[in-house]
Amino acid sequence: MQKRMTITLDEAVYDGLLRVVGRGKVSQFLEALARPHVLDTAMDDGYLAMGNDLEREAEASEWVNGLIGDGSSAAR
């Protein structure tokens, strides 16, 4: 869901945004600039990167599967 917001900019900044980014793309540009400062996505990005590392995931899966046998001989 998107929300509409009205902001006030200096005329030179407004003109520069239109010149550099283009009409109709200012909102996306400003959102991309603000997003890392207002949303804490550092952990999400890290987990995503780890999940995409197939070699690391295979090693982790092998390690976890090796732990299954350790629990079966534990005292209850």
C-alpha cells in the first residue's frame, strides 16, 4: 500500500530533481534514498545474502543433520 505525502522543497532542489530524475520518478527516487534510513533492513539483507549462498547453506544443512544423531543418545 502506498501513502500520499506533500513535501516542501526549495525551487532549485525541485528543478534539479526533475532534471536529474525525471518527471514521474521523483517519488521512487526519494523513497529509495529514505528507505535505508527509516527501515531497519540490515538483518533482512544479511539473511537474504546468506540464504543465497548455496555452498554455505549446504554446509549448514550437513552440520544440522549431523546433530540429529547426537540427541538420540541423550539421557531423558
